[in-house]
Amino acid sequence: MTAEADIDPIATTRQWLERAVIGLNLCPFAKAVHARGQVRYVLSEATTTQALLEQLGEELLLLRDTPADDVDTTLLVHPLVLADFLDYNDFLDDADALVEALGLEGELQVASFHPDYRFAGTDADDIGNCSNRAPYPTLHLLREDSVARAVAAFPDPDAIVERNLETLRKLGAEGWRRLFS
């Protein structure tokens, strides 16, 4: 068994992206940017929400200033802060406010992944929550124009959520665990 200190959060997150997000096709848009090497992985050492917010601002500006052909999206993995999902969920309001304060509304957005992600109105063990469960708390920085192009190219983007729920129900909790063993 690997000691906690030997675990590489970026390698673990990359494995999650490859096996769950791409492997189960939970996000039909992820495969192309991953294959082209356009996903930036950033490990945050922040231990406070203020430090994370500052780093999020830096990453938003870096994404804004970097050509999409080089970096189309960023996964900001922050294992040392916001382990509690309710605190994490509250922090998302701060993240959205930061996007607005930086004048990036309509240009960039922040999506959310957390090991204990729970959609409103669901039980904690509802398998559907796994569509937004990552190994570590993660902020996903996305370009609005990339999202719009991907959605426009997809025949029925509204069907993605239902297809994901069906995929996860068929897989079940044990199948989800086996993805990572």
C-alpha cells in the first residue's frame, strides 16, 4: 500500500480524467483537449481559502493570456484546503465573484469537482454524484468559447446528463471503485 505522502495528486487526477471522465465518456469534450495536451494541471499548496483564491486569480489570468492551442483548460487541484464539500460549495461563490471582478465573465468560467460532490436533492451515496467527483477538490477553468464550440458540435448536449446517469447507474458504486484500483 502506498503511503499518503507518496501519492501524487496530479497523477491521480490525470488517472481520474483518463479512466472516468474520458473512459466513461462523462464529458465528450475532454478527450480531444487531453489528446492534444491542452490540459494544464496545477497542484495548489494553498492551505487557506484566501491563498487558493489568489492562486485561482493567477491561473485565470494565465489562461486568459495563453493561446488556447497551448492551454485550453486548467485543472487546479487543491488537496490541502476545502476538503469539506459544504465549505467548497460556498467557496464557488467567491470563485464566480473573482471571475467577475477580473472582468472575465463571458470569457472564462469555473466548474467544480470534489471527492464528496453532492447535487442538491440527492443522497450522499447517489451514484449520479460521481459525475462530479474527483479524487481531490478541483477547480476546472474553462474557456467560454471552447465550451460553446464543443456544445454546438454535439448533436444533443442536453442528453449528456441523462446519458451520464445511465452510465453511472449501470457501473454502480463497486464498478466506480474498481476504476481506480
